[in-house]
Amino acid sequence: MAEPLKNGETCLEFQNAEGLVSMIERALSMDDRNVARMRGAVRDYYDRFLAPKAFAEELRRSKAGRIFLNAEENSVRFVFPGMVFPWDDPAGAQGRGGRRGAMRQRIGDRR
């Protein structure tokens, strides 16, 4: 979903230990203007792709038939605000395939 990071704009890329040393030296030698530019680009990248609200909006716009989430107890509330979840009502998950089964039934396929 997110566009890749770009070396020198939103990250400092390296492949091995020697490259890591080289990138650390590069970072330490960057002038204030370049540090501020890169910091701003990283902040924009986070706001556009990684912030919970941006991630939830991307999921909502997704044309995927199914969406699987990790850390449901924490992250799914950003996607489905106000929804009651099985872990909110322990009795609600009984008899419907446990917690995950109840979650799939309540959210269903996004078609």
C-alpha cells in the first residue's frame, strides 16, 4: 500500500556492515538544511502512509475482498470505530468459532 522509501530522501539505505558505517558517516556529515529536508520528508511519509488514521483510510479505500489484521484488540478500532468486538463482550464470542470466528462474522468480507 505504501510507496517504497527512497534512499537519500526518506531513508539512508545500506546492505551490509560496511554500508552501515558509510551511512552513519554520511548522516553525521549532513548539513542542517539536508537534515531538515530529510526529516520533513520522513514526517510526511509517516503522515501519508503509517499513521493509524492514514492506514485506516487506505484500508477503507482498498478494493481487496478480504482484509486480515494483526493485533486486532488494538488496531481494528481505527478501521471500525464504534464497533463492538468479541473481546468487549466475552460471552459474544462463544459458539461462533471463538474470538477470531466471531470477528470474521462481524466484519465479514469487504466486497
